[in-house]
Amino acid sequence: MTLSGQVEQLRERQLGVDVFGREPGYETSADPVVRMAAGEVRKRLAQHYASLAQNSAVRISLPLGSYCVEFRFAEIESSQSRAAEVPPLISAAPPVLSQPADPPVAGSPRMMSRSRFSLIVGVLGFLVVGLIGGAYWRARTVSPFFRGISAPSPTIVVLGQLPQADATQSVTLPLGQDIFRSDDAVTIEGATSAVAVCSALTRVGGSCSLREATRITLADLQNRPVILFGAYNNNWALRMTQELPFRFGPLDCKCIVERATGSRVGTVDFSLPRDKIFVDYSVVARFQSQVTDGPVLVVAGVGPMSTQAAADYVSAQERTAEIVHLAPRGWKGGNFELVLGTDVVGGVPGHTSIVRAAFW
């Protein structure tokens, strides 16, 4: 549009509609996708010219506060001595590029320079479009699970592992509810679940530091992102979820309870053999914790099968669209909690779907 003189179309709202598929009346202050994409393009162009193309004959820039592209290109020097130097950049005011006074002769250096310029502009044009598209795709597909979780320092990943204890021994949680300890240690499913989620986290620039629930203190968790795995073998997960819309019930229940009504959303009878259990339930929640003063992601199942299923759900990029679809109008990616139901076949988790959801 810059090259063709249609600069009046290069407005944030119009770009949001034409490039990013937003509704014509969408609120740009609440949805800054265009500004985010433009910032990414500026950063990538700066990196490109600073490292790979320091002496590029053509430079494309996107000035701050504008979506009109600027082109800067170097003159082709006939002198051998001048050619050895870094060519000075000459500004060409968009959208019209300066034309030679006389028509160039085919095969002349001027014709070759114009052809070279057109080729480079075409290639870099594809580059800019690709960068915008990539930035838009990342903006649209950034997992709601990992917003705020990825940080320069490693995210603390707390795996449930309690010491063996009498099943009648209870521990009083800070919120006043007694939940019975079990003798569960971290399971193979728990470990593989953590690896799956950490792998997904690294794809968005994060990293993990694995810790055991019984060997970590509140000071270790404060003011930093945390991921909690497991429920009944992880007291930290039990504590953090007690004030959420859906919480885990006591051990003798092995269930998920809606806090507002006290009704059970999902329960599992673990007195049955594993191959006789046909459904398992889990909680996935991402929220700003008032306990740690930082973002927390909970991936916790009533049983190990559902913890594994919940981790697979979090790791699957395509499942994030379900959250966006369920979110109420005006929700801007804040806190949310999902109760997931997982079909179990022969002791192996199968299809997982959302049973209940809460956004705030």
C-alpha cells in the first residue's frame, strides 16, 4: 500500500480488520494485535540489518507511530574505490520512489540497479509479510496456560511427593480444611506429565526447575511463576486450589467440588481396579495467586491418569481455541479454571473434554 500510494489505508483499525480478521468496530485499546505485530516487525528488521545485512543495498523500516513503510537504498557506485566502502544510504520518501530523469537503456548499470532494487524489494516484502504473519500467529496462538508463566528465570515446577504416612494421619491446611495424606510418591505419569508441559513451555521461551513438594518452602515460590503437578500427593496444589471456583475434596472423597454450592463435579472410585475405571477428572487452572504473589498454573488430576491427560491438554496448542471460545465477552486473558473429564480405556487415558469452566 505504501508503494501504491494507499497510505490512508495504513491505520491500526483498518489493519486489524484487513490483516488480522477483526470485526470493523473492534476496540483497538483492548486488542493491540496490530501494535504488537508492528513492534515485532521493527525488532526483527533491526536485528536483520544489524547482523545479516549490514551493507544491504535496500533497507526497509517501519517508523514508530506509523504503519507507512520507509525504503532506503544505496547508490550503485561505478568507482572501484567507492565500491569497497560501505555505501551511504539515501532516503526515498514513500510512497513514490525517485525515478531517473532519462529512460534507462536496457543493459545499462542504471537499468541493472533498478532491476536489482525491484528484486530485493520483492524479497524483503515477502520477509515483512512473513514477519507480520508470524507475529500475528503467535499473538493468536499464545497458549492461555503459559501467559505470565514464561519468565527469564526458570519456572518452579512442583511435583507431588509425600513421605509415607499412616492413611489416618491428617494435615491441617492454612485454609482450615483437613485433607488426608496418602503414601503416594511421584508417579511415572506425573514425571512424564511434567516433561510434556515443560517441553511446551520451552517452545514459548520458558524453562523449568523441577522440585519436590515436600522440599520447597513458600519463600521459594514467592514472586515467581509456579507450575503445580498432582493433587492428593501435592499439598501445595491442594492449598492453592482451595479458594478457586472448583477445589479438590478430602481424600476419602477423591473428587472435585464446586466451592459455591458444595456439589461434586466429578468423583472417582479408586477402590476399583485401574482397568475398571472408565472416567477420571482433573483441574487445570492459571491464576494470579495471593499466596505467592505470582502466576500459578495447576495441572492436577484426581488420579495419575487424569494428571497425565491434563498435561497433554495443556501441551496441545490446538486445544487453546476451546478456552477462547468458552471465555465470556470482555475476558482479557485473566484467571481461569477448567474441570476436565477424561475417558479411560484399559487404564490408559483417552479423550479429554471440558466439563466445567470459570473465568475471572
